Amino acid sequence: MATRPQTIEDLMDALRELPGLSARKMFGEYALYLHGKVVALICDDLLYVKPTPGALAVVTAPTMAPPYRGAKDHICLESALDDPDLTIATLSAVAADLPEPKPKAPPKPKAAKATKPKA
């Protein structure tokens, strides 16, 4: 079951006080970005936060589960909509723990097509 767009709208509305937060659809599910860093995944309408040391310090007795088959365990915040303050603190801690994203390389110029001289 894929995440419903309404779930993303509700989550983004609940976390509107967190500047720099965005969501991007990926493979039928969503990734949450904070200041360009992937801090969480939303799969099957549940929020899965990266288990960084900062996040584990914020969430006491976290429920750990993989967001999809074959993934490593993440912190599953089932109450993300019910406790936006905890969610904001957790996502902020993850972003603080992660390195800055690498800058994107500028696009390579396209080679000009060779034209044949007119005879």
C-alpha cells in the first residue's frame, strides 16, 4: 500500500513551523528533506526517521522497524501527527547529525554537432 497524498499534506501542515522541510515522492512513497538532507521516509502512511544518535536521544524507547523490506531499522514515529513538537525535535536532531549535502556538479556542456561544409 503506497502512502496517500493526504498523509503528506497532513504531515507537512502539522510540521509547518519547521523551516526548510520538504517532501519528495520516490518510488510510490516519500522522502522528507530538511535543509537538503534526507531525514526520514514516509512509507505506508507511517513516518520512519533515520536512527542517528541525536534522534535516539530525543525519542525515548523508540519503536524500531524497517520502512520497507530489506531496509535497516528506522525510528517509527506512529504519533507524528499527534505530537508535532516531538517530531520537529527528532527531525532537527537528525539533520544536525547528518553531513551537509554535496554540491551538485554543474552540467557538462553538450558538444556541438559537426556540420558538413557545402560543396
